[in-house]
Amino acid sequence: MVSYIIRRLLAAIGVVIVISMITFAIFYLIPKLAGATPESMAARYVGKSPNPGQLKAAAESLGFNDPVPVQYWHWLHGLVAGREVNNGTSIDHCPAPCLGYSFRTSQPVLPMIEKRFPVTLSLAVGAAIIWVLMGVTIGVISALKRGSAFDRFAMTLALAGVSLPIFWTGLVSLAFFSYNLGWTPPGASYTPLTENPLKWADALLLPWITLALLFSAQYARLTRAGMLETMGEDYIRTARAKGLPEKTVVLKHGLRSALTPILTIFGLDFGLLIGGAVLTETVFGLPGLGQLAIQSTKNNDLPPVLAVVLITAIFVALCNLVVDLLYAVIDPRVRTR
């Protein structure tokens, strides 16, 4: 088991490194291949009307004259040991782990990530709890009552939930529940958990439900399909023949086996949400990582975007590692070798 964990951990680290290389190449190699010069790449970091001398000096100080592998190595080295950054007027220290330096805001990227990460984490955890409970519960009931009115209604609602885009449901929810009925706070009203837990939950309740509606519909359909397949297996009939209560047969024997694909997609969905629920955070005005990525993209500020992509890759890899380890717990037929 220990060797399996080590192998999976090394594989996760390798995936993160490859993703960081690809992302770095997209931002810094492809522009060069498209004909961009170091001076044109440095133009975004200087004033509105820079002279050629300023562009040349900025390109040199930013390292754009170095080969892309050298630039990547400097960035990778900064993650471990930190780096010194020349912002044009002074030398700033970017402590490890240095995820980059934003020349738009003249500050390291890590404090920006630390400030916004609790918002994204709160949104992802709350929505994940709701969509797993709703999706799995509805899926199980629909499978046990196959063909009933509840099954048809639940699957129709699930189809609508998957089909409706989050920016539409989010805006409609805000207009109806916040601005019309006044049941929930309006957008951009996030309160940190440490300041007031009740206001924190109240401000995130509508984003949680709106985001969970999209995912719970998918989980309900997958759970229903898995339960329909599992409940027809021989070991289910054997469990019933032994006289086990129906609740034990459904939850202990049927649901555990049906949860394997659910667990797989949960690792992917939750890991991606940790990198920022871009549409949800934008619609509800939540200052999370997704909103940071959007704002940085609009401002042509590449280091924060690169940092958000790296964080997303790390959490997706970690979540999939945890999922692999939980397979043997959820489904006893799965064994790691």
C-alpha cells in the first residue's frame, strides 16, 4: 500500500510539472513563435507610451531575452527558493513559494492567492456537500422507484439542471430571491468565516444552491444508472436471500459499488472548483480565484493567471490521488497492487 501511495504521489507531481510547462509555454513560447519580440512582450508592463529604450530595458529586466526554458527554470526555482524581481524602480523580493510577480499591482502573486483562496474554498466545499447529498439521494430513490412519477420528475429536473447554464440560473436566482423577495443578500456581499459565520453562510447560500443545482443533476443521473446496474447483480440477490434488511442491501451492498464512478468525477469536479468557479464567482461578485483569473486576463497580467492554473492542477492531482486511495474503501472489489 505504501509503495502504491508513493507511485501515485510521484505521478501526481509529474502531472503538475507537465501542466506547468504547457501553461508556461502557452504564455511565453507561443507568442514568440507567433512573431512577438521581447520588446513587444514587455510593452504590457511599462507605461502607455514607452520609448524604445524603456522597452529594451524592461525586456532585459523581465528576462524576456532569455530562452523560454531558462525563463521557466527561473520561475520554477522561484517556487522553491524565491526570487528577486526588478520592477523598474526597485528590487522586490518574492519569497518562496514565489508563484510569480504581478507588475500591474507591483506585488507578488502569493498574497493575492492567499486573500482570495478562502472565498473559493468556501464556495467549493459548501456546494460540493449540497450537490453530493442531493444528487446521490435523488439518484438512489429514482433507481428504487424506477418508472414512477418521482423518477420521471426527478430525471426531468436533472436534465433541466444540466442544460441550464450557470450564468442564467445565477442571474435569475439573484433577481428573484435577492432583489425581489429579499431572502438572500445581493451579490458581492461575502463575509469571511472568521468574522461572522452566520453572515458567511447567508451570503454563500444562494451561490451554493445555484452551483450545486448544476452538479447534482449530473450526479443524480449517474447514481441512478449505477444503482440500476448494481441492484441486478448476483451478490445483491444473494444478500436478499440471506434475509438482510432492504436498507442494508441498498446502502451497504448496492450504493457502495455504485459510488465508484461518482467518486471519480467528484475528484475532478471538486479539484477544478478549487481553481475557481469562474462563472459563479463572476455572477455573484465573489472575490475568489476565478474572478482573479478573469480580471488578470482582462488586464493582460499573466503571472496571476499562471498561478491559478498551477493551483488548479495541483488540487485536481491531489483530489484524484485521494480518490484512488478511497476506491478500496468504497468498493471492496477494488484492490491496489
